[in-house]
Amino acid sequence: MKLLTERIARDGQALDRDILLVDSFLNHQVDMQLMRQIGDAFAAHFRALGVTRVLTIESSGIAPAGMTALALDVPLVVMKKRTSRITAGTVYQTNVRSFTKNTEYALTVSQKFLFPGERVLFIDDFLAMGEAALGAARLIEEAGSVLCGIGIVIEKTFQPGRKKLEDAGYDVFSLARIRQMDTGRIEFLA
């Protein structure tokens, strides 16, 4: 997606070989016009798959996933990174390792919002190691739903996430694919 790659090139900041800061438009301050276009791009790509629900992980995936759900006219479900006292009823839960934060968390979704037979589209902000998407896939499958696609806003192609997901049989579509980066330099895959 040309508009997204231009925005990353202009406003993104590679802190090192692994970490890309995009807090001015994606995950701290959010450019909602850009998110609308991202949602439209994901919807156009995945519409024919009969998506009945969009799923994401709090918090950075909410804006692009929400716009995708809006464009597809389906519900958005946000998985939590921890349980709380207000989590009522039974949940699906799996442990996931966060590449960015270098910690493990319990990915959680209420059984009230994920049903057998659903056709689920998972949307996330970044793809690096693939752990978040694989965790989401485990929960989707545990619920008896079908993961019909994975939409990624920014993929770091030099990390093994896509290969893990494709080897597991999942359809992955990324809007911006970074070939390599280092402090002050970002190169996109053509």
C-alpha cells in the first residue's frame, strides 16, 4: 500500500535492526484517515472469503482492525493480554511471547464473542516472529472457528513470522513489507 509505505518512510523511525517506531500515526497517536484506507485495503483483499468476524489484540491492532470490521460490516472482537476481575464467564486463553516487549502474556478472549463456525479475519499491526498470530490462531481454532486470513499492517520480512504462518497453512496479506532496517534507515520489499 503506497500511502502506508510513504508514511512509514516519512514518519517512521527505525530504532535499530528490529524495532520500528510508528507512534505518530499507528499506535500512540492514530491517523484515522490512514486507518480507514488500511481497513478498506484489508476488506478488499479478504471480502470474498466470507469473513463473519474480525479479531485483533489490544491495543495497537484496534484501529486498523476496527476500520476493517467497519468496511466488512462485521463485529470486531479485541483479545486481551491479561484477564481481569471483570472478565465474566469462560474464556479461551493461550500464552504468547511478545517480540517487542520481550515478555510473555496470557492472550484471552471470552467465549461469548467467538463461536464455532465463525469465519475469522485476524488483523495485527506488526508481523515479526509470528507469535501473536499463532496465539490468535490457537484460540480461533479452539473455539471451533476458521481462521480465513491474517492481515498485517507492517511486516518485517527479515524475521521468520510469515514463514511460520504460511508453513502452518495460513493466508497472510501485508500492506507494507520491510526488507531490512537499521538506525535511521528503512528499506521496503518491492
